[in-house]
Amino acid sequence: MHQKHTAPGRLIKAAGPFVLLATNRPFR
């Protein structure tokens, strides 16, 4: 199950929480 066209979407969805955590922290 290796779909390239879905890779970007998955990355964005997976990066969502990470970005929120990174922005939530006082990290510059």
C-alpha cells in the first residue's frame, strides 16, 4: 500500500499535531 498521491496529505495530517506542539512551546 504505497500511494504517492496520498503521501503529501498523510505528511500534512501527521505534521498537524507536531506543528501545534512546536508552536505551543516557547521554541523560536
